[in-house]
Amino acid sequence: MFRLETAENPQTLRRIAIEPLTRVEGHGKVTLLLDDADHVHQVRLHIVEFRGFEIFIEGRPFWEVPVTVQRLCGICPVSHLLAATKAMDLIAGYDRLTPTAEKIRRLMHYGQVMQSHALHFFHLSSPDLLLGFDSEPTRRNIVGVAREFPEIAKQGVFLRKYGQEVIRHTAGKRIHGTGAVPGGVNKGISRAERDEMRRDIDRMIEWALSAVHLVAELHRAKPEFYDHFGEFSSAMMSLVAADGAMDFYHGGLRALDADGGTIFDGVDYGGYQQVLEEQVKPWSYMKFPHIRSLGPENGWYKVGPLARVQTCDRIPTPLAEMERRKLVARGEGKPVMGTLYYHWARLIELLHATEVIRDLLDDPDLLGSDLMADKGERRSEAVGVIEAPRGTLFHHYRVDENDQVTFCNLIVSTTNNNQAMNEAIRSVALSHLDGKTITEGLLNHIEVAIRAYDPCLSCATHALGKMPLEVDLVDAEGTLVQRARRNMGPAR
């Protein structure tokens, strides 16, 4: 465990910034403090953009919320749409969806997981894994992959395209669709649409399985590196179905410790605040959640693919479950913790998503016409939670008697992984950079560790009023006229 929160005598240290982070969604940077011998004293991930949806959604009518909050992101809008809609189902008085509505939503969501995982692995991360962390930066990109591994690049493009088409058929369009509404869905699936999606799904399953084998082979070929890169121990959390199976759409909260022991299980996510707590720090717009019973120092955790494949008891599709068991066996009875295992787990989930999509397309309920649930008692507060591609996603709302939102709290998947990403880059910095002459390739090792979490930095920035702020007013000659400060500590 590495704890480099503060550096002694920081004024004597040299600062290196990786800015901007590349091949991630959103804007962030990493700073390193080094001494004259290039020993690492501090490493931090800074999220430098601010979105603020938690505040400006207040005052809006609740039925606007799902289509508004999905504008948080152009990569995972379906996840925000569904998490918010699940909350608004309860606000509007709908308890149980019709079988057709739930299966259309699930198809929409698994299409989202499929396209997002394909985008991340093939477009954003495969250049590092296939071309080398230290390879020439001008070729370390998707174009370089397409030149040297054309078949892999082609499969990645078409896997993502297929997922986007699933979203189009279920949500109305590929990005920022409106298919999910409080109480159900507003668009059914025609037989022609079902048949179009069914035509290519078997090939997608085949390609997804090949991608899993590709990453598994990287680990087998160089286990001393791939298994331990960015390795550190932590708790893990995800939604799990009532029978212990992986479920991206619904379930109870389960958290395991670093040895695989249970911290909590079967927690109704409507009461998430009983088990989770949020903290803010003055150097990031992203919050730091932790498990309440363990406290902020020891209670942080991982979410996302690597957590999900290990917190669940099984994956309920045969090919993905077979591959999950191979990954889990690498831990020899304990959870695996190497950061690059995220890619292996992510591709197992990609395979699982394709299998679920196939099964849903063969389900006769999918073509039903009963799209809206019966309405019951309206509520003033509700929580919607879903497993987004990057991890567990919380949407919490309160609504007044005039149907206006009075409170919004978002714990986005990347926010849940905030401390874990900081731990990962500290581990990498101390293992690969400490005491060495810093090169671009070595700095890319830091970015590789962050990319493994597939962070969506735009989604995760909502700590309004917590960040320090300093504004200088200068005249035309550059002379300081006035300085306004907030949360900066003593004046310098």
C-alpha cells in the first residue's frame, strides 16, 4: 500500500505534469514530485474540468431528468438515461415494469456495455498492449494498430458498430436517445429490427471470444509484468443479482475485502448512504467515496469489470463464465489485483454482453406491445443504480409537490474508482519510474494505468463549492490589482 498524500519540503522537489491525459474521455492531468535523484515523493491524478449536473438539475421537472443527465457523456449516455429513469420510475409511481419494457431496456443497456467496452479496448488501450508502452508515440494509436493488426482493428470497429445499432433500435438513436421513460419504454421492437440485429450476433460472439483470448495470452506470455503492473490491494463493490449472478441492470450491492471476504451483501441500493460515504479533497473536482464502516483511509474500493467478475458468484452465460473462471483461477484463491487485469475482465464482459443480446433477441417477450407499467403511488425520493460499463452508477433524487427536483446526488462509476486510480499510478510510479531518468515511454506507463480503468472524467466531476479557487485581476501593465481567494488556506 502506497500513501504519498503529502511530500516533505515540496518546495525542494521537481514537478512533472502529464497534461493532458490522452486516450481517455474527459480532461485530467497527473503531477509527480521528484527529488534530485529522481525518486518519487508524490503522485496525484487531478480532474480539472467541472460539470456540475448535481446543482443545475435542481428546479427542473422530474420527467426532464433522464434525457438531461445523459448529456453528461456521449460515450455512456444510456447508462445515465437508465439509472435516472429507474429512479424516476419510483418517483412517478411505477414499481414493476412489463416484461417487454424491462427486456427492451436490458437490450439497450447491454448494447451500451458492448459498444463502450469495444471502444475502450480496441481504440484507446490496444495501442499500448499491442504496440508497446514505449513504442513511438506517433504510431501508438488506433491507426498504428490498424496498420500492424488490421483484422483486430476491423473486429473492434464492427463490434462497437453493432452495439451502437442495438442502441439505435432500442433508444431511437445511437447517442442521447429517448427510448426509456418513467414507467417503461416509448418504443417497441419490430420483427424486422429484431431480425436485423439477430443476423450478425453469432459473429460478434465469435469476435468477442477471440478478444478475450488475445488479452489472456498477453498475461500468459509475460505474467511477471501483466499480472503485477499497478498492483495494490483493495476492496471491491458491484451490483449482484439475488442468486449471486452478474447483472448489469439490477441487483443488490455486494462488497468484498482484499482477501475476498464479505464486507456487505444484498444491500438495497436505495439505502446506499447507509454503507457508503463521500469525501472531497482540495485538489480535484471528483469526490472520494468510501465504505462507511471502514472510514475514508481504509474504505475506498474498486468498481467496474475487475470488481464485477470477482464479486459475482458466476456469469449467467456459458462462454463468459468459462473465461471468468480462468481469470479468477490466476488468484489461487484470492482476488487478482493487477491493474491490467481490468482489460481481461472487460473483454469477458464484452463477451457476456454479446451472449445476453443473443438470448434477448430470441426471447418472444421482446416483440410485445405492452410497453408501460401500471401506475401506483407517487414518491418524493428515489435512487436508481445500474452497472455502467465503468462500474456502479448511482443517481439519487428528491422531488417536491410541484414535480421539481430539489436534490440530486450522483456517484458516477469513475468517481467510485477515484482513489483506486490514484493508488494505481502511485504503484506504477514507484515500480517503474522511481530513481530513473524520466522518458515519454515511462510517463506513458502512468497513463496506461489510468486507461485500464476506462475513466470518464467528464461524468465524474460534481464537487461544487469544494475546490480552492484563486482569481487575480491585473491591469494592462500586468500589475496585480485585486486577488479573490476561496478555500486556499492562509494567504501566501
